[in-house]
Amino acid sequence: MQRRNFLKETCRICLLGATGAWAASDLLSCSPAMAKNTFKAPVNNHMAEVPLTLFDNKPLQVISVAKFEYDIAIEKKSNNTYHALLLKCTHYNNQLTETGNGYTCSLHGSRFDKQGNVVKGPAETALLELRTEINNNLLLIHL
């Protein structure tokens, strides 16, 4: 009987530890303190302002916008146009994270490609594309 209780307790502790680690990592990934170094874009007249020099070395940037709940992914295309996506899951309004080949939702596992199309559900709708324009040396993103 001692062996049975030992195994039962050990399994319970492992499950609690795994659940706690999963929940802690999930919570930490949402924490601003654990967020990646992202450009913090100021807002002027309902438009986020991003310097074009930000794309000199890396064509894909994830930015945060002052007083805006969700990050925005911006990709500079080869023809010098820009594609901006709101990183808000279309299934359950959760913040998405960049995966290298797209974006993923930590809540229910939805995945999107770099163009914002659904790769894996439960999301069924593509990400919201935001209109952009260039003014002097700034990329303006309409919010």
C-alpha cells in the first residue's frame, strides 16, 4: 500500500508542477516585463508613426502602439510597400506572437501565416490588415 500511495502522490505532484509551469509560462509571456524589445510607436491623429529606418536591417517588425491593446506586425515588401497586420486573434481577441513563419495564439492554438491568412483554426477569419502610407521618413499606420 505504501508504494501505491507514493506513486499516487508523485503523479499528483508532477501534474501540479506541470500545470503550474504551463500557467506561469503562459502568464509570463503576456507580461510587459517579458515582452521582446519592440519599437513603441507614438500616435498622432489616429495614426501610428514608425520611422522607415526601422526596416533597414530587418524587413519584418513587430511594434507596440501607445495606448493600444494589440501589437502590429509590419512587413516591408520588395517593392517598398508595407503590409501591416493587427496581431489580434480573430477567434477570441487574444494577442498573437510572432513565430518566424507567421503568428500564433497561445489561447486556443490558432495559427496565421505572414500574410494574415488562417493556417490552423479554430480561427476562421484572416487578420485585420491596417492601411499604411508614407509621409517623409515615416510610415503611418491608420488605426
